[in-house]
Amino acid sequence: MAHALTVPSIATHKRRSGRDPLVMVTAYDTPFTRIVDEAGVDLILVGDSVGNNVLGLESTLEVTIADIVHHTRAVRRARPHALVIADMVWMSYHTTTEAAVLNAAELIRAGADAVKLEGGARRVRVIEAIVAAEIPVMGHLGLTPQSVHMMGGLRVQGRDEAAAKLLLRDAELLAEAGCFAVVLEGIPRELAATVTEAIDIPTIGIGAGPDTDGQVLVLHDILGLGSSASPKFVRRYADLAEVAREAVASFGADVRALRFPSDEESYHAPKPN
Ligand code: KIV
């Protein structure tokens, strides 16, 4: 079935042209991909946040390209209408351009429609090479978790004038290099608005205020399945952890009280003739 949105249609999707904001969430497996697709999201990100949210890892730096391939396959099996973007993990695009193109191709072969990678000016050559291999690239600027050590922690970026200027320049460079969209994470609302106004590809914000062309949140944060305290930009729409705990506790109580399974939930031997 055709995608609801294609890369070329997203590349021109700007709110200033009267379009609705783009809706992007993460998903890492088949059942949740079905759910978010049925809920009508535009974009599904197989993020390296799978590390913290599903694999029990401390940091996204531990996630491998094989992990993202595995989870992208699971997402694709749900046959979503939404566009599927797979994250290029740390060190999958930081050595040679050739390695980066081959890693991006792995993600496309696993079922992604596009890849996402972090960074500005110093990623331009690699982005151009991946795009030249006919693989659409989404950029990611601001609080880029793969640079946690260089940033000295996961902190809001672009707060002073010099940093804001650099980030704006990075966004322009990513657009020129052929990115079809860019995630803006953890930056002041005012800077996100300036970047959104300055470039012709859509900006998708997370912790970047309401003025971007779209918003992304981690699904596990939306659903209350996150493993750690959420930053202030997260809005939790459900407490599935509590719902799940209650369901499993009820099952346990029924088993222990011999209320499960009932006779109706049991198979029966054929009645003797
Ligand atoms: O991996 C991820 O979930 C992300 C989003 C936070 C944009 O990169």
C-alpha cells in the first residue's frame, strides 16, 4: 500500500504554507507500530532510544547498527502507512564515508524509508554521500545525545548568541546537503522558530517549543513506559506501566486463588459414547 506521506512530500511540508504540524513518534516493534500507525502518525522513528527504552541500556552509545536493523525489520513487518526512519547509531557514520553509506543501506534493506543522523557542518560530506546513494536523510541538531561527552552532558544547546548562530548555519548546511527534514532537540523556542523560518525543509522539534513544523516524542514517554524521570518537554498521555502492572497482578491473584483458568477457558476431552 502507498505511504500516506512520501519523502518528497515531507521535504516541502512547512506550517508557513498552511500545513498541519507533522507528527512523529518512535516505535521499535511490530505491535506498537500497528498502534501508532492506526493512530495516524506521519513518521515513525526507529530511534537509538531503543537502547534506554527497550534494551535496558544506560546510553544510546551502546546501541549497534545490528540492533537498529533488527528493530527496523520488526517495525516494517507491521506494514505501516507512515514513513519509517531508522537511526544511524554512534560510530556508524563517523569513520569513512563509504562505511556510512553501507550502514545506511543496511537500514534501508531492513525496511527503513530514510535514515537519521546527528550533527551539523562536520556531517555534510557524509550526508551528501548517503543522499547520492539515493537514501533520504533526516538531520538532527541541538541536544544530540550521541555527542553527550563532547557536550559535557545532556544539556539544552544554542542558548548563547554564538551557539545559536552556529546552529542556524548548521541547519542551512543540512538543507543544502540534501536532508529532507531536520530534528531540533533541546534548544530554546526562539531559536527553533528562527531556524524553522530560515530553512525550506521541515523542522521537527523535541524540547524545542511549539513553533517547529512538527513534533516528535519517544513513544514510551507518551505512554508512561519510560524507565527514568522525564525532562520537562515530555507530556505523558497514559500510564500504561500502571495498567500493565495491574493486569499482571490480577492474573497472578487469579492463578493463586485458583480462579484461572475457568472451565470455559479449558479444553475438554471428547465425551465418551
Ligand atoms: O532516538 C530517538 O528517539 C531520537 C528522538 C528523540 C528524536 O532521536
